[in-house]
Amino acid sequence: MCSAEPIHCFPVLLNILSNTFLRLFNSTARIRIWTEPFYITQSPEIASDIFFICLTYMLILAAGLPPHFAVSSMEDYKVKS
């Protein structure tokens, strides 16, 4: 009926109770629920663009970190710490 997580079980429980009360009062209406707060409106092209921007940023970061550590250790060597 629902997954074991409380975030999913509570809406399902409310749906079952609401529909039960509607049937008790001879209503033909039904209540439907879903646990996704927003519809997915992004296109796959936007997701791939975001991925490549993040990948480029991480590659630039990865290229800049080793020289930083090398300079830091050279300064420690000069000071003889």
C-alpha cells in the first residue's frame, strides 16, 4: 500500500480515511493524493547543461588544489617549520 517511510504513509492513510468517509456519506467523489511536491518541468537538455557546468567547475578546482598544497609545503620548508 505504501512504503515504510512515514513521509509516504501519512498521506496514504489520510487518503484511505477520506475516501472511506466519502463512501459512508454516499458520495461519488474520490480524493487522490501524490507525494511529489512539484511536477518535473525541466527538460533533459537543462539537466545535461547543469551537469557539464558543475563538471567544468570541479575540474578547475581539481587543477588548482595541488599547486596550493605544493606552495604551502614549500613555504614551510623555507621557514624550516
